[in-house]
Amino acid sequence: MLNRSILRAAVASIPLLAAVPAMAQVIPGRAAQREPQTGDEAVAATVAVVGDAKGGATVRIAVTLDIVPGWHVYWENPGESGAPTEIALELPAGCTAVQRADGKPAIAFPVPTVFTHGETVFGYEKTVTLSVAVKLPESLPAGGLPVKVRTSWLVCKQSCLQGRSEATVDLAKPVAADSKAAKALADSLARLPKPLPAEWKVAIKGVEADKAVLEIAGPASAAADGELRFIPNDTPGVLLASGYLADAKGRVISVPLALSRESALGKPLEAAGLLVVGKNGPAYSFRVAVPAP
């Protein structure tokens, strides 16, 4: 089974062009509104430092993307198509960013919206604030702590456009706590997935060479007729057996998985993702190892 990570890497190397010529939107009584021609026109990126800049403290680099109505950018797992939004940093000496296992900055993504217009994809529309936590050195230099922030995104509607932004901000000069950027970050952090509570049980069952079942069971206090939704992370070698999203009613959701140890990039298999409880309820994140058969 070919893993989506490999496919996306191949697609990412191909220049992205608009598949359909941009059309002007005509609304009676209003001037025609031209559709974006580039990814930079479709998305405006604003970068700010938020926090208390003291020696040894941790601040956040907040990147707010304001997206032209009707278009969307992508979550860390885009879903059936698309590409994740990325943030790269050039940090000054003495500063360290929280990192993922692959060495890239660990981006704090709020819970995504699910788009199902022909394809199932995960992302954001209108506006979203992503952030990276950075630890400052014990002593702040008099010359400041300039950091270069490079943000890249794929923005789509009927066609897709690649966009990029580059900005330099000073980690020693955060914005005011009541600023627009700080408020946007606070809202974003409030919508981050939370760790799955201990009363929710996650298990991998029926493991065979090429398949298994992910089962998430809620506590007795969970609504018997409640709605559950599983949004998967991009986990090499582990895919949903059918589709890119799983839904269920009740206290238990069972998700058939397709396994391909050859596509696991040499790593142990694991299932990971978000459990969303209710239509707009809390979202919980989790990871669970997939044992060998």
C-alpha cells in the first residue's frame, strides 16, 4: 500500500498552478470582485511575538493567516488532498523551539474544520492563528533576538495556489497583552485539542498483517446517542480502511484500519488523531501503538 506521505512529497515537488482561470465575482449593485491570482493574494500572513520576554521564559511566535472568503488552507494532515501549512524558523543563538520528531518546529494547530465538497479535507477558512513555542536564553542580549519566520501554505477553492511569506520579528519585543495578535493567539490556544481524558479508553483490536480496528470507548457518563467523529493524523503505514473520516453515534466508535508496515518509514505503526465529541464539542488528541500480529 502506498502511503499518502510519499504521494504528497511527490506532489509537493511539482509547481502548483491554478487549474481554472480566476473569474470575477459579480454581485448585483456591487463592483466585480477579482479572484486571487496567487497564493500570496489569497492569504495575508501576520507574524507577532506573544508572551513575557524574560530570560529563560517561553514565548510564542504567532502567525495569523487571513484568508479570502471561499478559500481554505490546510491542517497538519490535509486529508484526501492538499498540503499542510508549514512554519520554518531561523532562530538566534541561545533560542530553542519546541520540535517535532522530524526536527521541524512543533506547530500548535487548533481543531480544524472538515470540508467535504467532493473530497474530505481538513483545514481553515477566513482566519486562523498558528503558533510555535520558543524558549529564550537566560540572558537577553542588548541587541535583541531577531528571528526569521517563513510560512508556506496551499490555499484552495476550485483551484489551488501556493503561497509564502517571510518576516523578521524580535523575540525580545512581544506585542501588548491586549493587542489583536495576542487575542487571536489566545483564541487559537483555547481551540487546541486536549489530551484524551483517562475515562476514555483507546484500544487496537483484531490485528492482522494488513488490518486492524481502532476502538475508542467513552465513559458511562457519555451520551448514549451522542455524536463521535475521528479525524486522523497522517501516520505512515496506517490509514483508514474506508474514506478519510469516521463518524459514529453512541459511546463507542470503531474505525477499521488498513496497515502497511512497508510504508511505515521504518517506524513502529501507530494510530493517532482527534476524537471530536458532538458537532462542535471538545476535541481530544491521542496516540496508540499498533502491535505486531
